Amino acid sequence: MKKETRFETEVIHSGYDSREYKGSLAPPIFQTSTYVFENARQGERRFCGEEEGYIYTRLGNPTVKMLEDRVAVMEKAEAALAFSSGMAAVSATLIALTKTGDHILCSQGVYGCTFGLLEMMEAKFNITHQFLEMSSREQVEQAIRPETACIYIETPINPTMQLIDLEMVASVAREKRIPVVVDNTFCSPYLQKPLELGCDIVIHSATKYLCGHGDVIAGLVAGKSEWIKEVSMTTQKDIGGVLSPFDAWLLLRGIKTLPVRLDRHCQSAEIIAEKLCAHPFVDEVYYPGLKTHQGYEIMKKQMKKGGGLISFTIKGTKEEAQDFLDRLNLIKIAVSLGDAETLIQHPATMTHAVVPKEAREEMGISDQLIRLSVGLEAWEDIWSDLEEALNGLK
Ligand SMILES: *Cc1c(COP(=O)(O)O)cnc(C)c1O
């Protein structure tokens, strides 16, 4: 039996054994599209599944497999699967779980492109969806229909930072035998492990905290082996959004520092959230680590810390919000998160511009809302940039 190790150790060692690769400390990049069979009959055995082994990189690659194994350990999942983007992971999962006539129950807010995908699935395949606050057991129970194929959740919700009690939703869903899918991008497995809370499938845009360096687009799905195998042989294989070996290698490298990075992201975000609350030109501050936050109790229950993302509203118009962004120097205007650099964006005109105004307002995304991904710079420098730009509001 392997000795139990802690998360901080697993992110560095799991999924890779240097003894299998000529002692190489860093994992090799298997930059190959295909694999040579020893003879024709071996090819036959590999194709019919009689013999384990690689066939073609869309169906599997050793470097990508190392990443998948590591993320499975981190999420406490039986298995994981890597994709070429977070959206490739979201779409492969939703297509695998649904068929025409089905219904998807969603958290009140979702990533802009996930919203776009749900709309497309409804228009083209009659797979309907419904957004729900999921604030109580009864509300979730009542919303489940006979044709509900899965529950799809983001928590914290992008970009309003509301929280959903995963244990509560998972217990309702278990009774009705409906799988619960959680997009865990905002937390990473360091802060939140949905499978431990009873959910069934975890999705990541690995582009964000898992990578951490703003140089890869990637996605991951984790869950039970049987289901992961099915996705790998169906929606992943046949739609084909697989991750390249080099990007898998960059992710293996980035993941090693995930806990160290997130400790700093969270620590700085806590300080900056407090400072934003005290600023006269800031209206509301949405940060799960604040005692005044709607989901503070849920945060204490299911998250290790408050995370690195803060949303807030400024006192002003849409134009003033845009001018505020333009006055920043150190902080970059960009629509990603989880990077070393502090990034800021305006959801109403950027990440959630595809969501019609009415639906956007229902999700709580006003023209005054700003989303900040607190980076790894000294918090004093991040705050000084924000403060100067805020003071320019009047
Ligand atoms: C970025 C993001 C996605 C999409 O991921 P890509 O890697 O950009 O395709 C999905 N969900 C959330 C919460 C995200 O932040």
C-alpha cells in the first residue's frame, strides 16, 4: 500500500514516477501523434480493447495521462480526462449526459460561453435548461422534473460570487438519481472538492488557477472511472477536443505550485476586499471571505478559504466603470483569472456580453459590476493602483 500523502505533496508527485522514465526528474513530453504496433495482431488487440496500450494521441498520450492522473488524485476522483479548453470539457460533459427532450437544472449564473452552449443545445436539440438560485432543499426538489438529466452548478457563481451549498444539492440529487456536475474553476481542488461533498462530476477550465501562468488553454473533467471511460470513448474521441502533450506538460509544471499560489491569492484578496468595502466610491463588494457575504457560512463549510476573486460595484455609470478600468496601470484589463498578474474585467460588456441584458440583470450583472482576479504581486501595489483609479471617479 502506498503511504497517504497530503495535497501539497500530491500536486508535485502524483501521476509521475521518474523510475519509469530513465530517472528524468521532469516528466518527458511525448510529442507524437501515433504509436507503432509491433505487429498487425497487436494492432487488432489494441483496437478491440483486449490489450492495454496507446494507439493514437486523440485516444491517449502518456504526458496527458500523467496530468489526468494527477488531477484525479487532487479532486479525489477515480479518474480524470484532459481537454483542449474548459469549454471542450463542458460541452463533452453536457453532450454525454443529455439527449433530445432532456432538461438541465443550472445555477443562477454560469460562465458566458456555458450559457451560449445551453442556448444552442435548446435551439438545436430541444435540450432545455432552467436557472435556479438553489438556496433551499425544497426549491431544488420542486424544480427537478422527470426529464431532468443533470444538475449543473458553478459555485462561487461567475461573476457575482454567490455560493451554493453543494452537500445540500447533492443529497437531493442522490435521492432522485440525478448526477450533479460542478464547474470548480473558481476554487480549484485546493479550496473545494465537490466529489467529497457528494457531487458526481467536476469540470475545470484548467486555463485558470490550475495552470496559473496565463499561457495555456485547457479543460479537465473528473469523476467515476466508468463514466470517464465512456466520455473518453464517445464525446471526447468523436468530437475530438483533446489536449496537446506540450500543454499537458505546462499544466503539470504549473500545478506543482497551486497551493503556494492560492495561499497568496487568498491572503491578498482578503485584504483588498476589506479595503474596497471601506472605499467611498465602491457600492457593494462580493467576496465569499467577507463575514457580510451572503454565502459566508457555506464558504466556511465547503471552501478552505475565500478564493482569489472579488467582484464589486462602483458608484457610477457604465462609462465611468470603463474609465475606471482605463485609469489602472499595474492591473491589466483582461478576461481570464487565476494568473500571477492581477486581471480586471467588466462582465456586462465582456465575459457576459453574450447574455441578453434581461437575463444578465437576473443574474445580478449590472453595468457597474467589476470582476477582479487578485494576482501574486504585493497587495500594497495592487491596492495602490485600485485606490488611485477609484479616487478618479469624482
Ligand atoms: C474560463 C472558464 C470556462 C471556460 O474555459 P476555457 O478554458 O476558456 O474554455 C468555464 N467555466 C468557468 C467558470 C471559467 O472561468
